[in-house]
Amino acid sequence: MRAKDICQALGTGTTARDTENLRAKLKRLVARQILTEPEAGLFTLAPPSA
């Protein structure tokens, strides 16, 4: 999902500020390997580790 779509699903604001704040949080989750970013701006859950 894209950051703006996640903002809408969570019911938070969809202004540029809100979207960028969420995108920063999503990037941190990518760094912790909880999410993956297969292409720029598109976030998905990471596959479970064995």
C-alpha cells in the first residue's frame, strides 16, 4: 500500500505533512525488516522469517 492509502485506512489526515510523517515511520519499519518496499513508495509486509 502507499502511504496516502494507509493514512486513509487509519482515518488520519491525508495532508502532505501527515503522509510524509507516516512515510518516515514506514521507512523505519522497512529498516527493521517488518515491512518491505518492493518499489519506491509501495510498502508491504515482510515475509515471515524462518
